[in-house]
Amino acid sequence: MSVVYDILIVGGGPGGMTAGIYGSRARLQTAILEKGKPGGQAATTTEMENYPGFFRETTGPGVMGEFEAHAKQFGTVFLKGNVTGVAFEGEIKSVTTSSGETYQGRTVVLAPGAEPRMLGVPGEGKLRGKGVSYCATCDADFFEELDVIVVGSGDSAIEEALYLTKFAESVTVIVIHDEGILDCNKRSSEKAFANPKLKWVWNSVLEEIQGEEMVEAVVTKNIRTGEQTTREVNGVFVFIGMQPKTEFLKGKVALDPWGYIPTTERMETNIPGVYAVGDARAKYLRQVVTAAADGAVAAFAAEKFLEGHVEGRLTREDIQKLTEGSK
Amino acid sequence: MIELNKENFDAEVLQASGLVLVDFWSEKCEPCMALMPEVVKLAEKNAGRAKFCKLDTAGNKRLAISQKVLGMPTVVFYKDGEKVFTFGPAEIDADGIDAVQAKLDELA
């Protein structure tokens, strides 16, 4: 591969694609490496009503399709590949994919995103794809007329629980908090409490998922009383937050103790010319709109870097402070 | 690729001799839609080495469940009508199509 892109973007979610739009529009040779279909996590949820300007019957995949078309229109190159290795030592940076291909960039924007966190309870790994799911739109169909539980009470958990009520016979939400307290936004909780198909189990956590070839039951535990209850269910949908997909960056870019990538306000990592955006970045709010904002900043910073303005970079001491506590 | 349904599944997969790959998918499943072009490419590249099929689970839900598939995307290898290897959503997400190709090379 002899092409050296001005901006090489790892990940085609909203953050990566916005970096693509801004980079290409600045007439920089910009490419996005994405292992699947562009859109990231946003493309796996149908409910999306908080991206400004898109509220009439829009869906996650719909909005992400617009991002993709937008980036392509300005000339962003979409490459297919699952990045498993990076080399950021030299002036020209390179990344390698699982199929052994190498791509080069003068700057790199890391937009690897995040993935659902697993519960870590017995039975979960064994029964994934056999009743344990992290993607309601993928698997809801299977549970028509069946009973499912949802674990979690954040935005994803409650919005996906509402989606599941369109398919499942019953949807029971396991919530760790006291009765009436959810972690999601007010609008979703109002909708959820008004939905007669949703049932609630408060002060509880999931302890075990049982079943041989398919999910048959779960054991929940009331954290107040310690009482355990076995519940017969066919499906378990887990939405207990996310974890950054930064395993391949360990030792290459500074990460915080949770695996997120700390950056400056300009999206700079501790490596000059390497930026991070979106859900894998250490930040306060992870949304499509904030990922897009990160992407714009990173592409702008990369443009300035390529022009030779490199001030405002994290110092070694800054990174030391940000990563304190990690091994 | 052969489109499977309730009517032809037995004949094309369970009563077939040799190696058969089945991609379980549905339109609503975004990761499935992302995987599909890669499976098509894999089928073209390996033509003659196995029979390549896809099953739209919309409308064939019971059939999918009878094959113990309740999560997608899932790619299953059958040999002489017996299930020999399953790539579930976790494996597909982690290793992608390369792992399917490696398994095909091992089984074919």
C-alpha cells in the first residue's frame, strides 16, 4: 500500500464519519476504515429522536445512512477492515487489519467506539445467541409471544425494553434501584411507566442465567433482602452500559484505567498527530451529537497539525495524571 | 446463494451430503446486513467447496429456533446434515468473516 492518507480514520460511527466529512471538505485525503457497515452503534437502534434536526420518523440506521452519503459526497474513502494493530512511532503512522492489510496516514483519528458490557454471570457467555442478547433490533423477532427480561435502567435499557414490548408477550425489567428510580431520561421513563406490558423488579440484580441449549430461567437477587428468585424466561436482554473497544490500543496510546482514551479539548491523544473521538474517548456524555462534535474538532485539529501548528498537545505529565491508577 | 425457507430447508441442508453453510439473517438486524456482502463474496470465492445458503429469519422464525438460533448474525456449518460448527453473534463480532473462511478451509 503506497497511499498515505492525510487523515486515516479508524471506525465508521458518527464520530469517524464526521471527521471524514470535515477532513474531505478541507480537501484532505481522508479515509475511514470500518469493519462492518458504517454507522456504529447508532445504526443498531431504531429509536433515535435526539439528534438535532432529525425527529420525523427517523431511525438510527436512517440518520447514519445520511452521514455516510454526506461523507462520500465530499470524497471520503470508505475502506473495509477490522483494525487489530497500530504503529504510531514514525511521522507516517500505520494500522493493520485482521486480514493483514496495512494502511498509512499522516494523522490518525481513532473512533473505535464502544460495545455492550457483559454482566459476567454464569451462563451468559454460553447462552449468548441462544436467548442472551445485546441487540434488541437483531433478535426481538425471535421472542414473539415469549417472555423476556431486560437488565438495566439507562437510556438504552428502557428504550429497548419499550421496543421489545412490540414483540414479546411480557417484558420484565430488572432494576438495581429503589422502586420508581430509573437511570434513563425523563421522557423515556414516562413512556415506560405508562406501558402496561412492562413489568418491574426493583432492588434486584441478575445472578445467573440457566439453560442447556437455550435460555430457560434466570436467578435474580434482591440486594436489600438477599432473597433469590428463579424466573422462567426465554430471553435475556442486557443493557448495563458500554465498554470502549480499545484493547488493540493498549501500550500504543495512553488509556485511562477504564480503557477510555484521554484527550485534550482538541481531541489530541498523547501521540502527536493521533486523535480520538466518540464513545471510546474519556468524556462526560456519549451521544451521536457529541461524537459528531468530536469528529469535527479532530479533523480541524488534524488539518492544523498537517499545516505545522502543533501547540496545545498533552504533555507527558498531563497523561501521567490522566492515567493515574491504571496498571 | 440459495435462499432457504420452511419448504426447502430439509432437502437443501438436513438431507444434503457434503458441507453446507447457512447464514441466518434478517433485514432489521444491522450487523447481519453488514455481514451479508462479505458472505456473498466468500461464497463466490469458494464456489464448489461447499453449498452456500441464507435464511431470512423473518417468516422462518420457528425454523431458526428449531436450529437453536436465537441471536443474529449466526453462521452455521452443516456436514452431511449434521451441525458441525456455529459462529454466533459474539464470534462474528470479534473475528468477522476471516474466521468463517478459516473454518471453511478446515472443513472443506
